Amino acid sequence: MYNNNDYEWNVFINCPFDKQYEPVFHAIIFAVMDSGYIPRSAQESSDSGEVRIQKIVKIIKSCKFAIHDISRTDLSPEKKLPRFNMPLELGIYLGAKYFGDKKQKSKNCLILDTEQFRYQIFLSDLAGQDIRSHNNEPEKAIRCVRDWLSSLHPELQYPGGKEIYNRYKLFLYDLPKICRETKLSIEELTFTDYSRTIYEWLKLNENNH
Amino acid sequence: MTRKPSRQIRPPKGKGSISNKVLKEAVKKVSEKRIDSIKKKPKSKTPTHKNK
């Protein structure tokens, strides 16, 4: 079951989890939180007893909003095959939106790629969806996410993309020192640790940039 | 014209591996240290422009 109150603020982040993508992923998490939303990811639960796809379905069900990054289309160097997890999870999300109840039908998502019209080559059925490009740049990803999220609750005042990015740079400056204090290395931070650190940091620094 | 209410920062899901107390104290310590170091920086000696 999902918490009714959180559904309106939960944002499912469907993206690659590799090292190369990490700067964009971390910037997206920060932008979601600084815009007043709750980031959700398949990485948040370490319950190994649960089948992964069930866990993902449960999270998707609890999120009104989602960010799907379909930029990772490269073939893996060893296997010479692409990763299909992101398009699969995008499909589950769209399925919930089209076949779900009234609440699920209210779902709204942002689709990101490295270039705006590249999807026409490998995922042409997405035509008609709003797809934004981040060019693998954290600053651009923050702007895309902030602009989209601010349109979902227009009754609220949001910080600008540049302001969020400046705050994010300040957070990155503090993060290694915070990790030293907590005796964890940055590499060891789980999705939940990272989100909680952003939350505590924003509570103290949301007016700094 | 009335100003829109500001967005509110919301706590994330899950407990994580760091205790709340330790994390809060670490963030506070690091943030305060940074703010203090900015305050202590000597002011620039470049003269300000005056209206002629």
C-alpha cells in the first residue's frame, strides 16, 4: 500500500546506476529534493527477500511522478548488448498510467536523454512524449528537473535552476567533510544515506547559494 | 500582489546506515565551519567606486 499523502510528492527516478552516470544521478536527486519532492529509487530498499521487479512495481505505484533517463543505450564492452532496465521500467510506469485507476492515471513523467530527438532512432513509439536533453551535464539535468517539477505544483514558489545548481556545488564542497565526520566514504553512501544527507543539509542551507 | 508560498523540503524514505543524530551533527558542524570561515575572511582592500 502507498501512503496517500506522499503519492503527490513522490518522484520515481529511473536511470542508470553506473559510475559514469553518477554525477547526473546525484544532481537529479538534489534537484528533486530542493524542489520539495521526495526522490524514490529501486536502490532505496535492501530487502533481498523481495523480487526486484515487485519492489520496482511497488515504488512505481507509490509515485505520481517519475523521471526516466533513457540515455544509456550503449552496448556493454564485454557482452556487446545494451541495458534494457530503463525502457522496461518506463513501460511499467506508462502501463500503470494508462491501465490503472483514477489515481494512477494522474501520473506525469519527464523523459531525459542525452540529445532531444535521439530516441526516434531506438524508441520511436515514444513520439508525442515530452523528452528533454541533459547532454550528460549535471547543471542541465538540474534545470530540466526543476523546470518540470515547478510546473506540477504551480501554486508554490520554487528556487530557480541556477540557484539550485549553485547550492548543489556548495553541497558537493561540504559532502567529503560530512562523510569524514560520519566515518563513511562517499563511495559507501547508499541512495538513502545520500538523500538523507541532502535533506539535513538543505534544512540548514536552503537559503545559501 | 501576494507572494506564492515557498516549496517545502520533504524528508526522504528509509533509514539508511548513519544514525540521525550523527548525521545531523556532522552536517551542522561542517556547515557552520564553512560559514565561519567565510565570515573570518579578510575583506578586500580594493576601494569601492564613489559617485563623482
